[in-house]
Amino acid sequence: MEISLRRSGLNRQSVFGYSCGRCLVCCRFKTIHLNPYEIARLSKNQGVSTTGFIDRFTTNGGTVLRSKEDGACVFLGAEGCGVHADRPLVCRLYPLGRHVDFLGVENFSLMECEEGCRGTFHERGTVEGYLEEQGAADFLRAADLYLNLLWSLLEVIKEQELEPSRYETVLDTVRAVAERPEGGHDLSWIDMDRALADYSTRSGATIPESLEERMRMHIKAVQTWAE
């Protein structure tokens, strides 16, 4: 689906406000990319392991949330989002898009809403205020941590003189590192529960209870693949 932009180059201080009309139009025909933190949040919401969640609710090796045959998000019900408290970052940001470059410079773009959308724009707030309203802080922090993981693994690719243009996502980058002859790891890295169990077995480390600590151990586990 082609995305049209209304504005680009916004920052957290830019004037912006949006009120959802609960029309559910934006919950259809979208490609919702997931990172391991978001999968872990959603799996807890559904009372399953990350392994079970990936099998039941995702495609593309766990990186994309599954859609129903009519194009609706797998969690969209008659009353709206069935996982609203743990919805992914991209859903929280809508109709904003967030972009971060390799220097950590952040900017936002404003997308055109779909035909029939009943959401309304206003100028009584800022992008920063909107992020707070949407409870995005933990998700933004997780996104940045996994993006930093991507950059560090790209350095491994660079050092080994592999072609970096082939690796456009964290999953692609981990694949390039994990499939090195000396690596020997499978691609269960996006499955936090499975990756942590493997890391715990290899290192003897105790898997923590809190999701924040589990995420940081998960990132450390994946980084060991590049050593």
C-alpha cells in the first residue's frame, strides 16, 4: 500500500495534535512490523510464549503481524483493537511515522489518513505530547535498542566485507551474522523466549522476570553471535 505524506521533517517540538475517531479504518490493509519487545508484550497479552505467538499471529518469520482474509488486523474486533494496551509502536504513532538515522537523529512524518477516516487533526499540542498520550515511551526505547543492535551487526558485516545493501532490516542483518560458517545459530533470535533459553543454557545466566531486563539480556545474547 503506497503511503502519501502530508508533512515531513517534524520533530518532538513540532505543533501537532490528532484525535482518533474510532472508525477502525486504519486497522486494515497495513503491514505492521514487529520487533522482539513488541512480540513479547503481545504474547503476554495473549497468555502464550513468544514462540506460540509467532506461530499463531505473525508472518515473515515473526516480523509482521498477521492479517485476516478481509485485510483487517488479526486483533481487530467489532469493538476495536483487542490488544490496545500492548499495541505495537507503529499503531501508537499513527498517523505519524518515525525515522531515525545511524547517528540517532530522529524526525517524524505525517501521513495522509485513509478515505473514510474520522480522525481529526488539531494544533493544540506537540509531537512530544502526542507520544506521551499514546504511551509510546517504552516502545520508543525498545525500538532504539534494537536499532542500535542493527548498527552494531552492520559493523560486523562491514568488517567481513559482506555487501551491506542486502541487509535492510534487523532480521536480515542477524541472518547475515548468524549464518557465518563459525556462527552456527538458527534464526530464532526474534523469538525472545527461545533465544533466552538457548543463551541461558550456553552461559548459565538466569533469565530475569521483568520484560525490560529480558529485552536487554536478549540483545546481549544476539550480540554474542557476532563474537
